[in-house]
Amino acid sequence: MSKGDGNDLQIGLLVGQKHLNARGSLHGGVIATLVDVAFGYMIVARDGGRRQLTASVKVDYRSSAGLNEWLEAFIEQLERDGQIAKVTCRIVSGERVIIEASVLFVQAA
């Protein structure tokens, strides 16, 4: 789910049954996909629609999430060097940090 645009774009996910692993917690692959998609969209929104390609994703899992939890993506730091954007980010559920990540994007030609 998303709302806003540009620097004010907010992206989140309501954890549903289909997002859970066999142990009943959010599947690691779902959270990694959320990192890639959410922060990719946020960078494109901040760059006026210029397409970005994901070059690298590093995810550090800090906590788990369960059914019906609301997850929200936040950019902590954004560094640009030419056509490369490095994003340090986190996904949280309320006050609890679910992941911390760094993503490297390259501007598409």
C-alpha cells in the first residue's frame, strides 16, 4: 500500500496469511521483496520518475512479524554519486525494527 508522492511517498504492507512461512511468521523472502520494491519506488519518486535498477540488496533481519501486522518502510539515509544511489533503510512494525537494509540502485539508461 502506498500514499503520497515525491519525498512524501509512504509504502507499507499489511501482513496477510499468504505472506507467512510454515511457522506462522512473515517469510524472509517477502520482506526482502518489500525492501527491493518499496525503496525502489521511493527512489524513483524522489528522482522525478527516472527509472532505477537494483544492483545490490543487503538485509539484516532484526525481528519477525506476524499476521495482520502493519509494516512501514523508511529511508534513513540516501547518498547519490552520479547515477548511483545508495539507500540505508528500515522496515518497522510500530516501534519494532523488523529489518535494516542497504540497497544500491543504478539509474537506468
